[in-house]
Amino acid sequence: MPATTKTETITLQEQAQNTRRAARALARLSGEQRNGILLKAANLIEARCAEILAANQADCEAFTAAVGNGTASEVLLKRLKTSAAGVSEMAARVRDVARLDDPLEKVIATTELDDGLVLKKVPCPLGVMAVIFESRPDVVPQVGSLAIKTGNGLVLKGGMEARNTNRVLVGIWREALAAHDARLAACICLLEDRAEVMQVLQMEREIDLVVPRGSTDFVNFVFQHSRIPVLGHGSGICHIYVDRAADRNMAKEVVIDAKVQYPAACNSVEKVLVHQDVAARFLPEMGRALQSAGVEVRGCERTLELCPGLNVIPAGEEDWSTEYSDLKITVKVVASLQAAIEHIDRYGSRHTESILTEDPAAAETFLDEVDAASVFHNASTRFADGFRYGLGAEIGISNSKLHARGPVGMEGLLTYKYKLHGSGQIVSSYAEGKKTFKHKRI
Amino acid sequence: MPATTKTETITLQEQAQNTRRAARALARLSGEQRNGILLKAANLIEARCAEILAANQADCEAFTAAVGNGTASEVLLKRLKTSAAGVSEMAARVRDVARLDDPLEKVIATTELDDGLVLKKVPCPLGVMAVIFESRPDVVPQVGSLAIKTGNGLVLKGGMEARNTNRVLVGIWREALAAHDARLAACICLLEDRAEVMQVLQMEREIDLVVPRGSTDFVNFVFQHSRIPVLGHGSGICHIYVDRAADRNMAKEVVIDAKVQYPAACNSVEKVLVHQDVAARFLPEMGRALQSAGVEVRGCERTLELCPGLNVIPAGEEDWSTEYSDLKITVKVVASLQAAIEHIDRYGSRHTESILTEDPAAAETFLDEVDAASVFHNASTRFADGFRYGLGAEIGISNSKLHARGPVGMEGLLTYKYKLHGSGQIVSSYAEGKKTFKHKRI
């Protein structure tokens, strides 16, 4: 099985059409057959561990040679590098997906419209999705397993820096597919030319969904230039609201975790709103704890007044809509729960919002009224994640309210269709009143 | 209650924000309370029948005075005009929606992530939707009932020609809302200035979904200019494939119904694909039947050869991707079921596609492999409709595969959110291995 899939003689559009055709055949396999392909791939990942690691080693060396040493490149190198344990984890995750229920099997609804005229609403794959990603080698097994499980084709475009690793991993997928049927290998293909990304974004008849995984700038670029629906999130401006009835120790611990545990994550907290009744006692404590953890604290005027001993930077208007993705946080004192909800409605990115309170009624109001994919009560915003939610695998996190929302697993790759089984019925019989609909749910 | 809702002193954006705020309160009512508002409105529609008809009469007279008589204006006048029976039907449809199950009540999934850390996936309203429509007065009660049932706010922009009718009907909705709580009246507002449409399309923080109902050109304009997700369909290029194993009489009857019963509908058939094995016998019969019904027939070369006595116009490449919305049809002879599927994949608009055959295996392949919102076996394409599907009421038909697809009822106005109920959990406990997730489905 060739490691890359782009042959020189066909256009990108033809290649995507081949993927589309192969995916149609994949979707018609039984759930057991699709799981068989997943288990075959998991075995191959383990069997070829040495080959994966050698390719990854070559990528890491090429990266270091090109970029040199330094803090920034170390962070990137850490994302690029995998290990024997990482490869085992890849195989284990693919097996996790194989264990999930077959998403294509279950009929969503059946309605008898009339005698011999039965309507079924059934799940079906989207068709072909394009995933554009950087560095992390575990993206290939993860999205590959979700695509095959749901009967979708996959056009992958990885970063140049992970070129060798991606080739081996995509080659494994194609081998596992071909082991079932040679024509299925085309279900997954790998692009390596950066210029092809713009072409992909225009192929609205060939590709049904684009999933950009990368920097906020890159994701926003894709949102702006794609004619195809995009699953992703531009920014994560997550708030924690510390209510008047919050447990102060819990609040301090949760805020620190949400900011410090992984500041670059989209679900890390960027803004803390504190009820005025607890601000005087809570803010100096929280401010000290944040500063001890190396966090730069910005604040509204009232925050500055309440924390005279701390080096709080005055917040400007732009701070409320800025995602720092860094050890920085902005704090605001609010007059009420409703004021917190209004602030979040105005500045939030509808990603993840958390209330800390011992008052169940306040929690319920917040969870009901705040418009975000994930709304939390007494928990760190960092829990908003497909693995932590138990989705099996994550294709991405969506800030859109349409289609799949929040951390997205298999359901993001599915749509449905209406299948109507008739026996020659025509509409004019019903329009003229000769027949009437039964609309009986079965 | 004022008939229109736009007061002169606030901006469109402020008005939409008021609608958003009022809708938040609406969403927190119980299902019984929201149904109470629907029943109140249904009663008001009946009680104010004379007022609705007088307003509608004024609209019709103004329209005739402005446009004059003629075939085209008669069609439009027919769409604009309502009657006492039409008004009763409006009230009956609103009561139908009240009878549907509460869509906000049911928890979609519950997962215990760990002790005292429970994740619930719950349905919730999208927020505010904007519906831009022409003529038909029954749009106001229909989308109003769906919006209130699902806890959404509604910004309506009707056509100038139905101005008086729309004012009365929107006034009734606002009165029914205010009867429950005066602040709820703002849930529905009516715009009358055409220039405001462009503004609405840019208000991505205030409005969650745009539903354009009108001509293909208008819908495509909205798709191109909206920064907000759009629910609708640009074109309906629907095919009927007459298989080698089709019942010829049934096929003739279904094709005639699908083309003639309402040629301007998006679900009327535009192209007929005929298997080569039955073309010689079937095509002349079908061609004659279509021409007797006043349909202009275009065809591929083989069709022309097979129908020498009929006046078939040679089809050009552009015919395969043209929606006529008129008494015109294009016919092609295909070599196989797979050739039909490939043709539809290339030219179809993914709206509604039908196979006519007595061969269950061919039907299954077609229904599985054709990528369209509605796929039919032995039935007219004209069945693709929310009322015929038994959805209760229809907000529109979507050709998009993401979010709601095909004829869309209540589910198109809903999204979901993840509510996480914790007791102070932080992610670092799990990242450091002090705790592990349970992921127990409840």
C-alpha cells in the first residue's frame, strides 16, 4: 500500500470524487465490517510501531534542523513528537471507537403516511470531510477511526512538519481498508501541498464538511474562505462567574485550574466575573493566588480599588473580547447574576461558561439562560472536551449552534435522510381529497 | 397591543436584543405555559377573523391597483389572498402545534463523568430567528407557532404587499404573548422596511438563523450575503429514475403528477432518467402523456431517436442543471442504475430523488447511495413537504446536510447544550492521575 495517496496523474477534484465514490461503498458495509477495518488498523498501528517512531524521529530531526532550539520551538516539538506509549494509545483509541454502537444502524423515526406509504428518517454519513491540521500525529488515527465508523470519506491535509509520520499512519488506514476491499483504500487520502487547501475550500460538491484544527487565525481564515460548511471554533472566550453564594476556596481552586492547567487551550478561562457582595473578600485572595501561579491579572476599576496591594493592570474595553491563550486573565466586579449573564451574552464566544455557587436556583438560571455550547456549575471550564465528556473520540469543538455543538464526536459526521417507500402514490389524490394522510407513528 | 412592534426610537440592533432577552424568558416557561400562549393566539385568530379579512382585502385591493390585472399578477394575488376558511385553517394549524410534544423537555443524554460530576445534554432553542418571506399570510401563524413552541424569538420581515394582513397577525401573536406576561410581547417583531434586510443579515450576534422564503434568486442572495447560518434551499433539481424493472403505468402516472400537479414547487420533477432496457417502450408513451398535459419535453439524443413522432427538443448541457419551475422537463436514457446515481450525484441539488422500480434490491441501492434529503421509492417527488411528512408545521426545506435537512419542522429551531453539574472538580486531578473518569451512561 503506498504511503501517500495522491497520484500525479489525477486532479484534486478527481481524487475527491474517488474518495466520495469509495465512501459510498464504505457506508453500505455492515457495522461489523466497518469495525473489522478499525480493529485491523489498530493491529497494524501496533505491529508497525517501530516504523511510525522512525518516521516521527525523522520529522522531529528535520524540524529541529530547520527551526533551531528555543522555547517556542520546544512547545511545537512536544506536539509533534510521539513515543511507543503514544503509539499504543493511538491503537487503544481506535479500539475504543470500534466498541461504540453503530451510528448508522438505528432508524430515527418511522411514520406511516398512508397505506403502503411509509416514511423513515434514517441516519447517514455526511459524505466526505476534509480535515486540515497541524503537528499532532494522533489526529490521523482519531479522525480516521471516526470517519470509517460513520461511513465517511476523508481528505486529510497535515502539516509539513509531520509529513513522514502522517504518511505511515495514512498508509496504515489505506491498508486496513484495502484488506477488506481494494476499492475502499480511496476512502482516505492525504494531501501534502499547502496550495491545495484553497482548492479544497472551493470544492463544495465534492466535500461536505471542513474541519480546521490549528491556530485561531487559521480557523478564522477557513471560516472566511470556505464555501463548504465548517466545523470548528474561532475563539474561546470562556468566563467563570463567582456568585454571591460561591464557596470561596472552591472558587479559588477552580479559577486557578481553569487558567493555569493549560493556558493555551480554547476552554481555559479568560475572564472572571465576581459578584459585588463577595468581591471585597474574594478578589484579593484570588488575585494573590493567580499572581503566585504566574498569571498577569487585569481588572475593572472596582477590582483595582479592592486589590490595592496587588499589581493589577487596568483593563481596557478590548480586554473583554480578547482571547489571551496565555497566563493572563481579566477580572470584573458585577452587580448581579443577571449582569453576569448580560456580560457573557455580549462578550462570550458561546464556547464554555461556568458559575460557581452554592445556590441551586442561581445555578439553574445561569445554566438555562447563558447561551453557550457548555454551561457548568461548580466545575472548571477545562472539562469541555470530547474525551472528558466520554464521546469516545473528538473531531473538534464547534462554537456554531447549528449541527453538532460543543465537543463533537461521531454525531458531527452524520446527517439523516428521509426514505419514502411507496407503491405508486401521487400527490394529486391527496390534494383533490380522494385520499387523506394517516400520519401514524410506528 | 400595537400592530407593529418597531418603535421609532430604537435601532434595529436594540430591537433584536430586546427580542433575544424576551425569548430567554419564553424559553424558561413550562411547555404547558408555551402551549397556553399558542391556544390563546388560536382563539384570537378566530375571534378577529373579520379584522384579518378586512386587512387582507385592503392588501389585495392595493396590490391590484398597483400591479393591474394579468396572468402573473393573478398568481401572486392568489398567494396573497386569504378567506374565512383560510383563517380557520390558520387557527387549526396553531392548535396542531400546541398538541405536539414539548421539544424542550426531554434530556438527550446523561453521563456520570465521576462522583458528583454529571453531564447532561439537553435541547434548547437557537435563540432568535429571522424569517424573510413574501405574500402568503399563513407564514405568520405557522412560523410564530413554531417559534413559541420551541422558545425562540422571531424577527419577521414580510412583503410590502401583505403589510396590513401581517400587522394584524403579528399583533395577535404579541397580544397572546402579553396575556401571559407583558415583557414577552417583544418575542416577535415585524420589520417593514426592505432596507433592514441587509442589516439583519449582518447581525450575527443577535440572530442565530435566517430563513428566506421566496424566489430562488432571493434565497441565493441571502446565502451569499448572510454572515448568519441560513436554512433554505437555492434550487430543487429533482430527478425520477425509471428503472428497468419499473411498472410502466405507475411510472407514467407518477411522472405526470410530479411535473404537472404544481410545476413551480421546489419538489416538482425536473429531469427523468430512463433505463435503456425500457426506454424504447416507455419513452414514447411518457412523452405523449407529458405533451398532452401541456409539458414541453427536452431530451438526450437517444430520447430523440426513440420518439420520432413527438416534438422533443434536443437538450443542451445546461438543461441538466436548470430548474425550470415550469411545465418543462428533460429526459435522458441511462445505461444502468449506477449511471443514474452518478448523473444525480453530478447534477442533483440533493433535495428529492425518486426511483420507480419493482426490484427491491435496485430500490435499496438507490435509496442508500443517492445523496439527497429525501429519497423515494415508487412515489411522486411532490411528497417532500413538512405537512405531508406529518411534521405538524414546516419552517422551510433545507438542502444543507448540516443541522436540519429536508422538510424542517420544530427540530430546525433547536440546538442543544451540555450542562455539567459539579462540586468543585478541577481538571488537574484527572491530568495528574489522582482521579479517573467513570463515564457511566445514566
